[in-house]
Amino acid sequence: DGVIPSLAIHPGSQEETAAVMATCAAAGAAVIPWGGGTSMGLGNPPTRADVAVILDRLNRIVEHDAPNLTVTAEAGVRLNDLQAALGERRQFLPLDPPAYGKATIGGILAANASGPGRLLYGTARDWVLGMRVVLPDGTPMRCGGKVIKNVSGYDMNKLFIGSLGTLGIITEATFKLLPVPVVLSVVTGLFGQIGQASSVVARVLDSALLPEALELFDPDSMALLGSRLGVEATGYGLAVALSGSPQVVERQARDFAALFREAEARETVTFFGEQAVASWRAAANVFDLLPGAPGGRIVCRIAAHISRTADMLEAAHHLGRSHRLRALVVAHAGSGVVRASYLLGPDAPPAEILARSFEELRREAQRAEGSLVLHEAPRDLKAHADVWGKPGGDFDLMRRLKAEFDPRNLCNPGRFLGGL
């Protein structure tokens, strides 16, 4: 956002992080927590930025209690590295946020980032047992614990998850784990009309089928992904991830292929094993396939009622076409979440025109019982558009919490909802 801190500090331990925060508090310096940098475009430009506290040296896996399926890791551990270590014991943490290879544990929790797997596994709040946090005045704090039945009173973990570092810096987290599924399969159907794909989603949600994820892709996304998912034509894509025992996965793969054919899919392709892993990794990170653009990009996240997911995908797709922007639009079709990425070339409209279009898209999302957040946008667009949308009825409580934890407004000041 063009706001440059005067100083960057890389603490080497949680104790050093507390000392840094205490020193900044004594000096009245505004602090910007930094994990992998994957969510730094989220939020308003900070009103102040004196010190960037970068957590890349907090990269230790503190404890992996494999028999009890828990792990404790420092905030700077990259999710990719954590999964690799857990995989040696055939376990995994069921989180799959965007920028999977760069995102850190602390950043994922601070942004409450999630991916396609939230359909089956939920979000970060469902897997955190405990955490350690350094408050804005440098005071270290523990929340929760290291066992599943550890909460009495308020669940303070949920207060910090999704707070975007405005209440303090997460330095460590303990998670529940799952065994790695024996088999992974990806079934992809290609459809000429979005209604055909959304009819499959409706039938799945009303059935006993248990997919790990249901991803709906607009035609531009499928043009990039097609070869990786094994389809050759163009159209709307619906990709299903299935995991579990061989018998269950094979049966569900047959059931999904039949559903696709009944909905008159142009093509139906099924992958198993390593081929499925590679294709799903590409599908879950399709925005990474887009080239860079001289004017940057706009990334927005729309939440809507599940029955309106396809409508919002179409609306986001139309916004890109109406402004001649190259765009990819995908949806977690079983969760009501739509993500869109727009490349800004030299012929992109002025920021104020784009701002009006995104405000109209937000109003459409609200009519679909949802919301729209700009996860990434050039600063001139942020000057004309509300990144978060209008605060809801709980904003007064949020403001009181901010005043209690950070009365001097030193942690990520101004970036969060309503300028918190």
C-alpha cells in the first residue's frame, strides 16, 4: 500500500518478540506484524507503520505429539514445511489456504485464511487447541492448551484468529491433526452451462456423499486449468476432491462421474493417486497460474448464501468482461465462497470507475445474504473503495476489544474493519 516502515526487525525467539513489542510500546512506535507476506494486501493502508516485525526466524516445530495427533509450531513456520514434517508420520493439518507454499502458521491464523477443503474440514478455528500471543505492550499470553478438552471459560483463541494482527502478534500455535488419507481422487466435469454444474452441487449437498471439496470454475479458469485436470474443451468446470479408504473413494468417484453424466457434462475425467494430488494442487491455487500485470491485480472474496454461489460467480465474471480485464473466478461451491482475481493492464479503467463497479458487486452480494472484501487492490483503488464494507452490529464490541488490548493503537493501526 506504499506505506514503508522505518525499521524491520527479525526476532529470533518468542522472548525476543516480546522484548521488541515492549520496546516499541515504550517508544510509541506502530508495529506491522509480517509472516509470509501473503496477506499483506488485505485491509486498509495502515495509518502508521514505524516497525515491521518479521517472524521468519520463528520457524521451529516445537513439538509433534504423533500418538495424540497434535503439533505445536512457531508462527513463522511455513505450512508447506509443516505438512512435510507431519507427513513423515502420515499425519497432516487440514488447512489449505491460498499461497499454500508461502503462507505461515501465524499469517494463516491472523487472516483466518481458508481454501477448498473447508467444506469437509472447516477453518483454522476448528483445529487450533492453543496459542501463544504477545500483546501490544509486550506481555506474553497463553490461550487454550495442548489437549482437546482444555477450554474453561472464554475461548480466547478465536479472539485472535482473523484479527489481522490488530490485537497482538501470534507467536505459536497448537493444532489438532488427522491421519493422511489412504487415497485421494479428483473427478472433474466440464459443462456448457453453469446451471448444469450448480445442479450437481445442489444434489451433492442433499445427498450422503462426503467430498473434501467442490470447486466451480468459470471458463477462463478452465482454459488455464484444463490440461492439468485432464479436460480438453472449454466451459464451466466442477472439480471434486475425494479422500479416504480405497473402497470409499472409488465408490464416490463412480457416483460423482455418474452425477456429471446425468447433468450432461461434455467431459468427465477421474484421477487417482499422485496424478490427483498434482491436479488438485493446481486447481486449489489457480490464481498462481496468471502472469503478472503492470498495473497489479485486484483480488476479492465474496461470501453468499450457498444457493446463490453460481449467481455471484457469474456476476464477478461479468465485472471483468465489462471492463475488459483478464479475470479468473472460482467458487468453493459447497461453502458459498467466491474468489475472483483481475489483472490490471495499461487499458484498465480509472480507479473511481472500478470502485463503483465493486461497490455494485458488493450490493449484489449483500442481496445474496453475503459480503465482499477486497483482499488485494492497488492503493488508488483503496482510496475510492471500501475494502471491508460497512461494519455490522457487532462493531461496537470489536472497537471495545481493540481499546482494551491496544489502547494506544500501535498494532496494525487502521488496517482492519472500520479503521481499527
